[in-house]
Amino acid sequence: MSLFADTKLKYLQKGMVDRVKYLDNLHNVILPSFIKKIQQNDKTVLKEVVLPEWLNWDLLFDWASQIKIENGKRCTLCGNGNEVGILFKEKWICDECLLRLKDV
Ligand SMILES: [Zn+2]
């Protein structure tokens, strides 16, 4: 099992539902452009994204490494071809739309 899945299970068993929820929604917190940086082990991300203390870099890195970032695809939501985005539940969503969804 991956560190991420392992940690999530651990929190689930301890009844730390808030943390499990947070981990499940990480893609709403961290934009694809940041995910890309995390995948490259670029820790400057930590200065730009506010994360809870318990969420360490190894966990973040493990999470990011499982996300498929693809460039130049057409966004499911806005229909624009965009530079950065993620594949989320089989749908490709661009950075801008994710940002907008986050604000709702
Ligand atoms: Zn879009």
C-alpha cells in the first residue's frame, strides 16, 4: 500500500474523520501547477500553499505522484485547451476551472 493510502487508513481507524476528508479533497486545495512542482520534489510549494501541520512532505509527495498531470488537453468544464490541469474522475479539468470550483 502507498504511504498516502496507509496514512488515510490510519486516520480512519483512529476516527480522525476531518483528516481523512482533508486528504480526500486535497485536489481541491492544491492546484495542478503546484502538483507538478511537488512531483518534481520542489518544496517551494510549501511557502505558497497553506497546509495543516500534520500533512508532511512525504505524504504530499506520495499523493502527488499518483496524480496524472496532462498538458494541452481540452477541459471538460470550460472547453478550453489549457496548459495545466488534472485528470479527475476520468475527466480532465484545467487549472482555472479548479480554481473557480475552489471558490464556490
Ligand atoms: Zn476549464
